[in-house]
Amino acid sequence: MLCCPVCADSLALDGRGLVCPQRHRFDLARQGYAPLLSGRARGLRSDTAPMVAARRRVLDAGVFAAVAAELARHVDPDSSVIVDAGAGTGHYLAGALDAAPDASGIGIDLSKCCARSTARAHPRAVAVVADLWEGLPVVSRAADAVLSVFAPRNVAETARVLRPGGRWLLVTPNAGHLHQIREPLGMLSIGADKLARLHDDLAAGGFAVTAARPVTATAELSAPLLADLAGMGPAGFHRTPEELSDAAEALLGGAPAARATVDITVTVAERP
């Protein structure tokens, strides 16, 4: 299922590493993931261990449980291979694999910290460190489904790795997503045209959108969860945990929790 990031030939397991017919070799990390970064991908910023830990706490608290449930609902139970491009902790890939009992999963992320988490997320998942923009290290037409959950999307590469009729399942935030807390916690704003731009990109890449399902839910967020929600995203790169904790406490103003709206769309697109 995996292919070499240097020559694109298929990779096979050889002891504690992966090797292609051209003898390019990639030793498996002790933590269980496959490092498949090309030499061109140096110097890129990726999620840190504190960011991954914050994301895991948010997901374990069920803040995005409705999102995971809707995503899994669109997984074909007869799938054989599911790829999560931008896998994060592996949480959504694990849910998709539970919905497809015979499938194997490939979780791809630039972050080694994310890959360590994904390697432990599900017994049928493998974790890969790779740059989505340099190409998905997956053989052509191998995947029944690709997940892109709050992640960058490489349209051309997704079209390449999906089999004909395969599904691309995308989760994008709507303009109202967490609107009650975004500005006070220094989180990025969300453009009102985000979903329209996604559909334009999909059409340009030859994908047919077959469903666009809005998901809304209300979350009760304590100060630690508020800080984690901000810290698991881009704010975690430029604000310390202490700064985020102070911002969360200021937002609550002495209240035990704040109410925020989860507002996303799950888009299903099929490859012809």
C-alpha cells in the first residue's frame, strides 16, 4: 500500500524497515511509525507534543464526538484501505476503521508526535510521517476512502491514490464554528466562503460532491478544555500554555464553563 517518496515504487517490509525495488530504505521508528519524508521537506513546522496532548484531551472529552460519528457514517463498511491525510492523533481514522471491520488504515502526518499517537490509535492502523504537499506515499488507486479532517487537502494526490468510485471525506469548519471563543483565545478566523472554495477545488480536480452534511453541537467547556482547544491548533505555536490558560480564565470570568458551538460540514466527494 505504501510507496517510496524518492522513486514512487511500492515499499515492502524488510526486517525493521521498508524497502523499494530501487533499494531505497526507510527504517521504522522505535515508536512504530514509518518516516517517509523526502529530503525536500526539511525545516517545516509540525504539531508539537503539547499540541498533540491537548488535542487528545479535547477529543477524549467528546467535544467533537458528533463530528466523528457523522464522518464514520459515510465510510463504506466494505472498504479495504482507508487513508487519513493529516491524521493528527489518529482519532478519526480509528473511528473510520471501526466502521469498516476488514479495512487497514494509513495515517499520514508531518508531525512525528502525531505519528506516535496514530501508531497506537487502532490495531489496524499504520502511521507515516510525510509531507502532504510533497505527495502521499500511497500506491495509486489503492484507497477506498481518504479522510481530510481540519487538514490541508492535496486534490491531485488524493485523486491519484483513490480507486475509481472511492470517497474523499472532508471535514471543514463553518463560519460559526466555536465563534463564542475564537477571538478571545486568539484562534484563527474562518472565512464565510470556505465551503464554497472547497467545492470549487473539488470540481476542478474532477471530484463529484455527493453529500454535504452540516453538523452542529453544543460543548460545555471548562477552562482547561478552552486552553486545550486553542493550544491544539496554530495558537499553540505562538502562545504558551500559561498564556492560553490565563486567556481561558479571563473568558470565563469566574464561571465554571463556557458554552460554544461546534459547527462543521462533512463533505463526501467521489472519484470518477
